[in-house]
Amino acid sequence: MCTLARNSALHRLMRHIFTNRTCSRTHSFSTVKKLEHLKEGPSLQDFLRGATDNGANVYVAGRNETVPYIAPETLRGQRRKVFLEVYGCQMNTSDTEIVWSILKSHEYQRTVNLTEADIVLMMTCAIREGAEDTVWNRLKHLRLMKQKREANEGKPLQIGVLGCMAERLKKQLVEKEHSVDVVAGPDAYKDLPRLLAIGQKGQKAINVLLSLDETYADVVPVKLDRRSKTAYVSIMRGCDNMCSYCIVPFTRGKERSRPMKSIRDEVVQLENEGIREITLLGQNVNSYRDTSENVEGDGPKEATLLAPGFRTVYKTKLGGLRFAELLTELAEAVPEMRIRFTSPHPKDFPRDVLETIAKYPNICNSLHLPAQSGNTQVLLSRREAYLNLVKEVRHLIPNVTLSSDFICGFCGETDIEFDDTVSLIEEVGYHAAFLFAYSMREKTTAHRRYSDDVPAEVKQERLRKMIAAFRKTAERLNSHFIDRTELVLVEGYSKRSRTDLAGRNDGNVKVIVPAGRILSGRDSNCDDLKPVGVGDYIAVRIVESNSQILKGEPMYHTTMREFYANR
């Protein structure tokens, strides 16, 4: 809507109000009704939102608005080529596969060559400022590419921003970076064909509406890497934890779980397609609850928590089938497929989940236990409860490997408080850790209540100390694998050498082995050799280690059940 049109609309609105105010007493009742209708109708912002600063027409999806008509044939992609870029966590990879499934069903084509793309879609992350800066810089590059193509070839290029950054920044994306044509939040992917159709006509389109029930359970994801033998499976969306530092509840909305049947069906299909390992994804998988209509009764009673004492605003949900039931269902459905999951929240870790892991060999003995800080007064608010949880985990699963998240430099963090984080890393010992300097995010509790007052140079120095402490303990822990025989799933060639293969053991530690032919089975003779390929399970004797990887000698081909039956 141009400026003149906006001013005309405002003029009519003000004239309407003035006329109603000066009408005769006999029309007073009608006047009140009209004013009430105005209160319920479009706001002033609705009149102003039709254009950005550069004059571009912008469509913004509203929850109670009538959806503009789009001809069905317009929703089809007409074989236009889409280039997909993924930033951030595993959930973003999973979401991109959902997006590609939706677009593929609408006759779009995928390309891995940016120069031949008609559409570029960026799945973005907003968890830290650095992640967003990466996207902003990429958008500048794409803008120049778009301008050059349109000037030299007359060929349009649509650019879309999806995911958490789209949800967080919304209209700022098209106002600050005019090359952006489409903005879609995590719950708006089914609307992408319509948004892209709108964008083809020169109008910018935004849909960042969050949902209370969207889980994409009816969408079968299409893998981006068809050669890979591992896959991500989303079991729930959103988060209700409201951690003080975290933006996720504001970018991904309320917590809701996907029906167990649809998860099982997807996992069985993945196995039929040759997938050998899956990772179940959710912001807090311990809170999984299948309360769909096909679940009979109120479900089992609440599980016993391993480590009570965590302070939280989270309200436990009742009824339905819980995460332990889902793990059992999947473990029995695909006994030759490895099952991993992330992330469980320490606050509500139930005993039956660990008992299920210990029972089934295809559920990996590796757990992600986010801590964020080791100081009771900063973030953790529960150091002793966390240590008790780790003790119980290692009691029930003796060979477990642990990973965690830590941040340093949170608001007001002192040297003594930071030292508690380092001491927790050293005391617990992690095989993997995701370590970052704190980055304040708008809308979070920390943004409303605290000041980001730890200097950047102090954060970076603390980050270096955290990394050093982690690597020291990880090197010690990995050395315990030496001389052990590990079951390794081969994932591909090593990044450093085509003469080596890389895979992971049950504990999710990378293992490097020389490529070649090995015994076809544990009891095979020396003449019965078979080449090692991607997706193979092989028994490996570990001979070397450091803080990042293990190196081993491949011994023989095996299956999961055979390997553990002989242990």
C-alpha cells in the first residue's frame, strides 16, 4: 500500500469517527455499536503495515484474517529449483527435510548448485548473536547475487528466511535486508507454497504464526543426504521450560508431542530405506506425552524422577504415553537400528527411561545432560541435584558416555561462580560438550531482568578455560576405550584421508579405521573377507585416542544382535 493510499485510509477512518461523534442523539446506539466494531477490527498498525521503508508491498499472515485467494495451479512450483541452506541445530536439519518434503509435493525441484537456483531458502538459528550475524552476512552476499542476476540475465531470484531467526525478527528481515522475499516461522512451513506464490508477484510475504498443535506428523520428511545411513526424527516441538537465558520458547512456541504411531511409522520406513541409526529430536524429550485420540485411558502413572530438587517454572503434564514407552516401542520395532535422542532436561529425568536404555542394546548408552553452569546461583540452581543425577545415571548404565552444554559470562557472573563451572566439568567428565560465551537474546527473562555486564574479553578468556578443562577430561575418558572392542557404525570416509573410514561407537565418539577388507563375520576364516562400506556395523579394537577421536583396527563384520550376544 503506497503512502497516499495509507493516508486516504486514515482520512476515511478519522472522518468516520468524527461523523459518528457529531450525529444526533437518535443515532447514539448505532454510534456505540460502530465504535465497538472499530475496536474489534483492524488497528492503526494494520493500516500501516502494508509497506516497508523501501516501499515494497508486504503480506503478513494474521491469525484471524481471511487468507487471500491463490489459484491452486499457482501453488505448484512449476519445477522451479530450490537451494536449501541449513544453519544451527539438528532440529533445523529435520525441519529442512520437512520443508523439502512439502515443496517436492508441490512440484519444486532441489538443486545443490546455487548459481542455477530460482529460490534460496535459509533455515536459520537464533540461539546466539553469532548465529544471526552469520545469516546477515550471507544475506548481503545473496543480495549482490540477486541484483547481478536480475541486471544481467533478467532472471528473478527469490530469497526466503525460515526457522527461529524468522520467528524472532519477523518483519525486520524484509525491512533491513530488502532482498528477502519470504519469511516463514517454524510452524508455517505448510504455507510455504502460498508464500512463494505471493512472492513471485513482487510482493513480500511473512507468516510467523506459532501453533499450539502443529507437529508435522502428517508430513513424511525427505532426507537431504540420500547417501547417509543416519537420520533425525522429530518427536515433539516447542518448549515450556522458560530458562532465563533461552530464546527457544519464543521462537518455537509451546510444547506439543507428535503421536507415537506416526513416529513409529516413520522410523520403520527409514529402516526400509536403509537407515541404520536415528536420533529422536525434541527441546525436552523427557516431557514427551502422546495424548492423541488413539491412546486409550489416561496412560501410566507419573514416572519416579531420579534427581528431585531442580527448581523450575515448568508444570508437569499428566496422562498419555511417555518417553520411556516411545523408546520401548521403537527399540522393539527396529532391533537392528541404533536409537539416540536429544535433548533430555535434567529437571525431570525419569528412572524408567534409564532402565529402558539399559534393557535394549540398540538404544545407545550416551546421554546429553545440559548443565549450562556449575554455580548454584547463576544458571544451574541445582548443582547437587545435577551431581546426584549423574551418579544415578552411571549406576544404572555403567558404560554411559555423557555430553553437555555450558555457557560462560552470564549476567553478573563472577570469577568464583565461573570457577564452579570449570570444577563441574572436571568433576563429572564429558566425552563431548558444546561450549559458548553468553549472548543475550531479546524477550528472554534475562533480557527483561538483568544486564549483560560481563565484558566480551572476559567471556572469551573464560571460554578458553572451559575448553581447556573439557579437553583434558575428554582425553582421559577416551583413553579408557583403548584395548576395548567397540561396535562401530561406518558413516563414510574420514575428512582427512580417503584411505580411512569414520564412524561412531555406541557412546557417540568418532572412530577412525583404515579402509579395506575384513572378515565377513566373527567366526569367518582368513579367506572370507568383505570390504567395509557405509552403513556397515563392524567390530573395532581401539588402539589410540585423544580428546576428540578414537583410532582402531577393524576386525570383522557383525550385526547389532550378534555383537551384543557375544559380549
